[in-house]
Amino acid sequence: MSGFEFRMPGTIISEAGGIRRLVDDHSLRSAARVLLVTDRTLVDLGLAGRVVEALRRKGVEVFVFDEVETDPSAKTVRQAAAFARANNVDGVVGMGGGSPMDVAKLAALLAASPQPLEDLYGVDRAKGERHPLVLIPTTAGTGSEVTKVAVVTADNQDKSPILAPQLMCDTVILDVELTLGLPRKVTAATGVDAMVHAIEAFTSGVRKNPVSDRLALHAMELLYGSIRTVVEDGEQVEARARMLTGSMLAGLAFANATVGAVHALAYPVGAQFHVSHGGSNAVVLVPVMRHNLPEAAPLYAQIAGAVIPNFENRDEYAAANRLADALEILIAEVGLETRLSALGIKRDDVPQLTEGALRQQRLLSYNIKPLNRGDIDAIFRAAL
């Protein structure tokens, strides 16, 4: 067995009503002025107010930055960091989906470091330390709470990932009560996003390891077995809890084993056509899987055996195809698009999408089966 390294946050708290634990969380124990990064929707719903109340009970002064948008821009990240510096904060809490959590990660770093945002794009380019950081996901999908990754829409409109060990948070709080009543479309998109994380981690061409494999498979069991339930009835607490745990486990898996071509092709779909990240992943997942079959069939067959009830198939290639078919059916059943054309994308748009995907060379290099320009073009055309 080859050696490997596995990184994760210092503490993961999974508990209904867990945000009350903010008052005794050790990572914020010495903080007196805390930045809460969230979005306007969570403020309007009163969910952000619960975090503010928990912190104020501890005697902490709270400064709320709620201007985070979907697929946050570099401008928003800079504004959040400037707001943190102006208020001299000494701790950061990120609450929401992947966008607020990613902005919180970067604000915690940039508020404590003079390094400009544009110097961070890429792998391990961050310098210095960050402020103490707690992340609280309110969707079951991105896994951002347990990764050292933040994705920013750069000034040139490209999705630009930043990977740095400083972005791994101190504490994660999984509070299922914050996910109850999540809209059907958001539930579906984030749930499929989490499944993509698990699938790509399990079939990664690099850094795959026994820990990430076990986490990815268990994540798929939880997510695949629960997503239809939570889409139909968002108040099902047990199913919501399974989704939240599955998303976190998938996040740990891909944070250590990486994602690949699904994400590489999804990024330009999202950036150029304003499609949610989960929706972008959903529409290219199966075409990328079919491209990967010659190399990934044995791994896809293992996933099929884990998630499809009473599944028996000794032919790995057939089992892999059955998984792809089952996922395509599931994506449609939870209300997401399975064709690019349904998103308003035309054949004439394919060259632009291909160029965007080719700029994601890091992710493409992690894919289990290599892709060239022709492969990418063919996958997009197959997805029309």
C-alpha cells in the first residue's frame, strides 16, 4: 500500500441545535469581535440571527457581512476582507452554502494577511496565518466546511479555485435544524453536487486512499438513499441529517482525493450561463462517466453495489453502465436538467464551453482517464 496524507478540520460537531455550541467552542474562546459571513436569504429567514444571538450570549461583538452572492466574485471577497479589517475582528464564522463558507475562509485569511487575493489563485500560494474560523453549512451539498478549497469568480469571470491549508477551518457545526424546509430545487442541486464529490473522489486519478474511499462509499450510501425523500419532504429530520452527514463525508473524501473532469466541465457551464454549481455538475456527470468507463468501470461497479438495492452483477462494465443510467434517472426525478439544451445552451456554445474547461487543467489532470480538446468537445455535444 502506498503512503498517503489525510487532512480534516480540528473538530466536527453534529447535533440538532448545534449552533448553541458556539458559546463554548474552543476555537472562538478568546475571540471578542467576530465576523459572521452569510447571505441575505439566511438573514431574512432569521437563521443568521440564531448565530448572532449565540455569540452575543458569550459576550462577543458580532459584525455581519451578508452580501455574498451565488458563485461569489473577487469583488465580494475583497469587500468581506476589508469589512473584517475595518472592524478589527479576531474570529470568523461562515454560515450558509458553499458561497458564504468560501468567502468566510478567504476573509479569515485576508483579514490577517497583507497578501492580495489575486496572489492566492492556484495551489498552496497563501502566506501567513488566518483568524480562528468556524463553518456552519445550511445546505447538504458543497462539503466546503471540511475542505481547504475556496472557489472565486475571478475578475476575468473564470471560476478560480484557491487551495491552501490555511483554508481548513478549526470547527464545523452540522446542525440539521438549519436545513429543514430548504427549497426543493436547492435540496436537489446541492444533494447531487455532494454525490458528484463522492463519485469523483472514489474514482480520482491521484491521492485516492483507503480513508477517502471508505468515506466516499458511505457518503454515496447516505446521499443516494435519502435525496428523493428530502426533495419530496424537506421536513424529514432523519433524512436531512443523513444528507448533511453524507455531504460532509463526501467533502472529506474529495478534499483529500480531489475531484476531476465533472467539475472541470461544470465550471464553465456555471460561469458562462449562470447555472448553479450542483445543476452544472448534474448535467455533465453522466457524459463524463461514460467517457471514463474504460478506466473507471471497476470503481463505478463498486459504487453500484453499494447504492443500488439488491444489486447483483458480475460484469463490471455492465454494472458501471447501470450506475450511470440510475444516476441519470435520479437527476431527472429530483427535478434537475440532464441536457445542456434544457439550460438554453446551443451547439454553437460548445467551443466556448470547451475553452473554459481547458482552462481547468489542474482538475483535468486529476481525472482517471485523460481528456483532450476533442474529448471535451464530444462530451459537451453528447450532453446537448
